[in-house]
Amino acid sequence: MGYGLGVFLLVVGLILALAVEDAISGVDLTMVGWIMTIGGVLVLVLTAVTLNSRKARGGAVSTTTHPDGSQTVQRQEPPAI
């Protein structure tokens, strides 16, 4: 999931809801379009909230360079609340 999926659902949903005038027997394309639009908005919001909460957690990262040129990266997570 991510911004790409959210934008895709949003665009395809709005096209189906507002621009398509064809009909498929037994399928309301306008309703399918609105459902996809709502799903796209939800994916965008959930992605933004998830990425924002990851950044807010913070933590420390330290990189150690060894004499042979290799590096070790250590990440220290903040304590759980």
C-alpha cells in the first residue's frame, strides 16, 4: 500500500463515477466508482498517518566505520509508551 495505490483508486474511481456513461447489466458503475474513490481517500489518509507516526517515534542511529572499511549501523528505538 502507499500513495500510488491511493491515487490510482482515487483517479479510477472518479473516472467511473463522473465520466463513464456506459452500462454493464447488473453493475452500477457510478456506485463502484464512488466506492473506489472512498477507498482511495482512505488509503491516502492511512498511508500519511502511518508514515507520520514512524517519523515521530524518532530514535538514534549510530554508524561505526571499522579499520577494514566495513560499517556497522545500530538503531536505538525509543522506549515504548
